[in-house]
Amino acid sequence: MRRVFWGCFLILGLLLWGGEAQAGLLADRLAQFPHWDSKPPVSAAKGDLVYPDWMEGTWNVTSTLVDLVAPLAPEIVTPGFESNRRQLNQPVSFPVRFKNQAAITVSTKGKNQPVVADRAFNGLSIGKAYLGDRAILSVKVDPNSPNRQVTLLRGDRQLVSIVTSRGTETLAPDRFIATEVSQQVFRGTPQPYFNIVETTTAYQWIHSSIEADQVTAIYLSPQDPDYFKAVDQPVALYRYQLQLLPVE
């Protein structure tokens, strides 16, 4: 179960993520895949991630894993990496939604609010798509901070994810890049498992649909015994192609 869950919670960060990165650095980073040797140039996370207006609405996402790389193999290979090869070129679909922040947070009603992800809805939807309807009990977002999320699973297990830094780039009116770095801990086993996850996604609005190129990078946390062998180098990279179609 640990291997299956690992493969899923790489995806749980998808579309749940406001700082600005220096223009072009995130685009350059994606272009250099898989030659990543450090964490992204982002700043401390404050508030929520603001999306372009054209992302507002409910979308049906088709996510396809198109590449995976273990840069430090065979010395360091993350749990579930090899088993995740079975997901290559296997599309997975699920709904997500982005709403005016006033529609999600009662305290902001009546104000001119930006478009943000419905984190609880998206997290539950994505989790069910990868683990099945019975595996996930709920996804809860801290009412005091959109950057803390808890996914409750059967068997008294849970994934706690805290966004620590993020950045965005608007390359053109129809092109938007977002990067988020989160600290994650998987609880419910004799030994809690810690890691750090980066998700960098480039969205492009094409008529009424959206296409995206996404990379999820896994870094070891300081609690890992192999931490000093990797430090800020990613130990696993997963690349996805996403298509978002509007739900009428």
C-alpha cells in the first residue's frame, strides 16, 4: 500500500496551489528537464496562489505520465519509483475546479476576489482517481491557511502537506506557470515518512480548453538518512501532460 500511496500523493499537489519568480526562470527550468540540480527560484508562500481569470470554472482533467527519471539512481531511488513505471502513458481523468475566492472563503464575500483552486474538492477528486473511492475519507484545508492540507485515509493514516514556497510567471495573456514546494509527512505507519515535493506546471489557454506541461520533483527531507547525499538535488522526477476540458 505504501508504494501505491506514494505514487498517488505525488499527484495530490496537482492544481491545489502568491509569490512571483523572476520572469523567465521557471520557463527555463522546464526547458532544462531533466537536468535539474537544485530547487526552484521561488519565495516564501503567502496567502493563496492566484490563477488567471481564464482558469475559473470546473474542468475535466486528463493527466498522462510521459516520463520519469531517478537522477541519483541506483544509489538513491524513492519508494514506489519503479512501480510507477506502470503508469507511463496511462491517462487518468478527474474533475477539478477553480473559483472566485469569495465562493470558497465565507470571510471574503463581498470583496473583489481573485481566482483560486478549490483545494478540498480537487484533492479529494484526484485522490479518488488514483486510489479509488474507498481509500480516501476526506481532504481538509486549514481554515486559517490555504497552505496546510490534511488528507485522511482509511486505517488511521494521513498525509499532511504544508506549502512552504511558490512562484509564478505570466509569459503571455494565455500562458501561465506556477511552482509550489511543499513539505509532506505520511503518518499511520510505525515510522512516519517525510519528503519535499515541487510541482512546476506551465498552462496554456487554447480556445476553450487548457493544455499543461507539469513536472513533479521529489527531494529528500533532512530527516532522511540519505539527505546529505542529495541535499537540494531531486531524487525523482515525473513529467505529465495535462488536458483540461470545460465541464458544462
